[in-house]
Amino acid sequence: MSFFNDDEGPEPPTSTRDPRRPRSAGPRPRRPQTARGQAAADKHAVMMRRRLAAGIGVVILIVIVIAIGAAVKSSKASALQEYNREVDKIGHVSQEHISKSFFSALEGATSKEQLDIENKVDELRTQAEGLSSRASALGVPGSMVEAQRNLLLALDLRSEALAKIARLVRTAAGDQAGNSNTQIAGDMEIFLASDVLWSQRIAPLIDEALKAGGEGAAKAQVSRFLPDLGWLDAETVLARISGKGSSAEEAVGAGTHGDQLLGVTVGETTLEEEPAVNSISGGANPTFTVSVQDSGENTETNVKVEVTVSNGGKKVTASHSIDTIEAGQTVNVDIPVTGVPLGVASKVFVKIDPVSGEENTENNEASYNAVFE
């Protein structure tokens, strides 16, 4: 038995290592991703890029909208300012060039060449019609449409009055004046109507539109064609055309004449001029206290002060005359007005009648918006 064992030699050592698990030479490799996992990752990346692109697009759109809005607002503001400037230019030409030339031609017309005067007035009428055409061609912002309508009406009225007076000038300045001075005085009321439109409608409507458009610092200028109310009196018209002066004018003392409206109160309420709206308590029979100052260098007598409250075409008017007011003196006049409408928007118009020799009447009147309760 040992003989065979010796021939076979020593047995090899027995290994304790599991022959099924060979030693690893490095880190175990990761299992490759499946096609489904890769697709999910790609889809997520695409969604993120889309969201980012959408966000950037929204930001760009907002910036564009803001820029467009700012541009539109700036364009509207520029249009409002430009319209106001053009209207002011037209009004300035009408007042400073046409009106002054017209009344200068009428003063002392009897001593001038009648045909020259007639041609001059007709030339001024042509210029006035040119202003109407110029106004018609204006670019009108939407908020200025009502102001534009009144502007065209006022300019047409001035052209109409000039045309009518042009046909009467030769007769009025001649030896056979007849009643032409009365007709001219009547036609002068057309100029007055245009002035009222400008001060009570055109300028306030433009100011309102400017304020609503954020341009409240800009103000419309009032154009006045009729220099004074004396031209509404037939005797005064005749006297001025003849250059002789009426008896009333000859009696006027040297120095300046005139009165001015300082303010109006109702009870404890001091009225603010339009476009402000005044709330006035006290019922349908308020008493207006009008403060009048003699702004001239002469004592004035029989100075008439009038208050008119209008609403819906209805008017309630009351007046009072100041017997005497000395130069520089201030007088408060109480004027009761009965039957004013309650609870609705009304217009209050206060005026001081011009005195003989008064040249500046711009401070003789004022308008107020009011609601009586």
C-alpha cells in the first residue's frame, strides 16, 4: 500500500478560494442604461429648454408691450401739445393781426379813402377764412374733437361778421350813413359770440383734455376779437367811424377807467373758477356776494353787476348797480338769485358792465361750475 503511495508523490495543497468567483482586476463596471431611461432623460432636458425659452419669450413680450405702451402714451401727449400750440397760433393771428387791423381801419374811417377801407376789410376777411381752412386741416386727437368743433364755429363766425361789415363800411363812412352803423353794431355781436365760445368752450375743453392726458401744466390761450363792448352800441360805432367821439366819450375824464372782478362767495363758500365744481348749500335762493374793485384812476358811477345761473337752456338772472365806487376802492355787492335748480350741474356767470372809457374788460367777468343743494 505504501509502495503505491510513494510512487504517486505528495498531494497538492487544497485551495480555500471559491473557484466560481475569480479575483476582480478593477472596479465593477456599471450596468449600461436602458433605452427607456435615456429617452426619459432626453425628454426632461427638452422640457426644461422649452420652459426656459417660453419664459424668455414672455419677458421679451412684456418688454415689447411696455415699450409700445410708452411710445403710444408719448405719441398721444405730443399730439395734445401740438394741437394746443396750433390753436394758440391761430387764435393769436386772429386777435393780434386781423382784429387789430380791422378795428384800426374802422376808427376814423370817414377821413380815410373809403375804397381802401373796404378793400382792407375784405382782405382781412380772406385772411380769416384762411385761418378757418388752416384749423380744418389740423390733426385732431380724439379728446379734442369737441374743442375742434367749437373752434371751427368761432372762426366761421369771425369770417361771417367781417364779410357782413365789409359790405357796410363804404356806406357807414360816407355822407349817407343811414342805419348802417346800427347794422354794424349788430354784426359786432357775432364777434362777441366767437369770443364767448373761445373763453367758455374752446379753452376749457382743451385744458380738460390736456389734464386728462397728463399735460395739465399746459394751458390754452383765449383769443378775443372784440376789443371792447362799446362796438355793440350803434351811437358809439357811428362816433368812432366818424372820428368825432360820442357825447358820452367826450365826457369821460382823463386817466384810466375800469373795474375788475376780485371774487365771488355764497355764504362761507368762495367760488373757484371753472373747471372746478363748487358745491353750494343754502337752497334754491342763494345770495351771491361779488367783490368789485375800481381798477382805474377815476371814480365810477352806476356800475352794473350781474349774476346769471343757467342749466339745461334755462337762465335765472339778477343784478345790482353800484352808485359810486372810487379809484382803488373795493365794494362787496350782495345779489340774491331766486329759483336756481337743485342737485344738478349749473353754470354761474358773473360780469361787471364796462364803464365809459374802459379799455381792458378781460377781468370784468368769470364763469363757475356749481351744484346747488
